[in-house]
Amino acid sequence: MANTLRKGLAALILSAAPALAWAADPAPLFFDDFSDADLSGLQAGGWTLRSALGHPGLKGARWGAAQLRLLDDPAQAGNRVLRLKASTDGTAAGTAQAQLCHARKYLEGTYAARVRFSDTPVQGVDGDPVIQAFFAISPLRHDLDPEFSEVDWEYLPNGGWGSEKTRIYGISWQTVQIEPWRAFNSMHQREGSHDGWRVLMMQVIDGKVRLYLDGQFLGEHGGRNYPVVPMAINFNLWFSPGGLLGPQAGVRAYETDVDWVFHAKGQKLEPQQVDAAVQSLRQRGVKRLDSVPAAQPPLDSPCDM
């Protein structure tokens, strides 16, 4: 069935955008529409709901399934979305953050997700440096691990990391040291509000990471910042320790929604092709498709840093 779907997708994409190349026998695909009835369906589909303590965010802050929900889309009848929620009272003990991780088996290809960013809290006062992210990552085995790989989108509606500006980042990483912080990466950013639904896309192919925001090219990275080992697809929502409002501000909470996520292994797809593929899958009633094989040998897929 998966092969039939992939060939059907190829035909549709070619008819929708004949000037764009797509392999006659397309590579394996991963797609999730986040339409499960509950979180157990996510877990059955290969997702891990983070519970492990640790980086990023406040040291000692909680991560847990309680921070994740599947719900009917309030803006589109018949659609369902994944919701991540993070809350804080300004202390580690009073902070809960959200993360969802898939298997570590993704490297070259095209990644995309439709994500709803939020500029304002759903509870409490505004102002905390909150990070809303879609990314692919491998474990950091030790400080400055030469095989560490990460490509990501990070939205900072209230600024952070030394700047108060609202902005979105597209980043690819060479390596990092957590404490004291030392980071080696390349990034492109776009300032201003990106509140609302956005399509985030990353082409990771031919030694280049190319970033697209709502179909518009943002930037390109390569060289040492190109990923070298299989990564896991992730979403998370967390608070940066620097600049966090104190306990006197009361409890604050933010939410981020995810409509769908897509990966075409080994393929360099343009934004129009990704859109055509996702629309075809939805029209066919496909809620989840995973024909991307596990890494060989199989790799552990921890859901933390």
C-alpha cells in the first residue's frame, strides 16, 4: 500500500508542478496528520512523549505527557492538531515544558511541518522568553561531539539570547558544549512577528541545508554545519532561563499547535511539491504513512537533548 501511495503522489506532484523534478519511483516517505484519538495513537505511530529532565530550558523543569494534547482544530472543521503547552511561575519547580520526538532515522531529504506559532500567552502576563521549535537532532554524546547533527526552526516571540527582538531562526549545527555554553552553527533569521500558521521547510541534500519559510527561501548553510548522522524529528516548547519573569508575575502558559509533518527521504523537493504531496495524502484519507526504514544498525532514540 505504501508503494502505491508513493507512486500516486509522484503522479499528482508532476501534474501539479510539471517543471519540478520528482523521481519516477519516489523515495520513502514519512507523514503524520496528528489525527489520532489520543496520545496512545501517537506512541503507536513511533512518537515518544518526553519525560526526561535536562536541556534545554530551566534546569530541573518538568517534561511530560500532560503537556501534549490531540484536539479538534477550532479553525477547520474535521481537522485535528497536536497541541504543545508550556507553563511557568518563574521557578524550575513550577515550570513544565513539552517535547515530542520520532525515531532517529532521518538524514538527507526534505523536511516540512505546518506549525501555529503564538506571540501571547493563553494564561498570565506576557514577556517570558519562550522558544517554539521544529527540528531534527542527534544525541550529543559529549561536549563538542564532532558527530552531533541538528537542523531546526526556532521562534522567539519575546526575544531572548541577548536580544529583545521578536524573530525566527533557521539554524544548522556543527557541534555544541552546554556548560559553559559554546556553539558552532550557521543561522539565518527574520525579525518581526510570525504569529499564526507557518509552513517550515528544510532541504538537507548535496551538502547544503536550505531553509524555506511559507515557501520563501530564507538561507543556505553547508560545510561543517551539514548533518552527518541520522537524526530524530522533534517539536518542542520551552522557556529560556535568561530573562524569565519572576514568581511575582504569577503563572504564565503558552501553546503551539502542529497540523502535519512530512519527510521525503533523499529527495530535494520544492515547496510546491511538498504542498501537493500533503494535499494528496489528505485527499486520500491518509492519517499517517511511514515507509522510511530504520537506521541500520538500529539506533537508540532518546527524547531529550
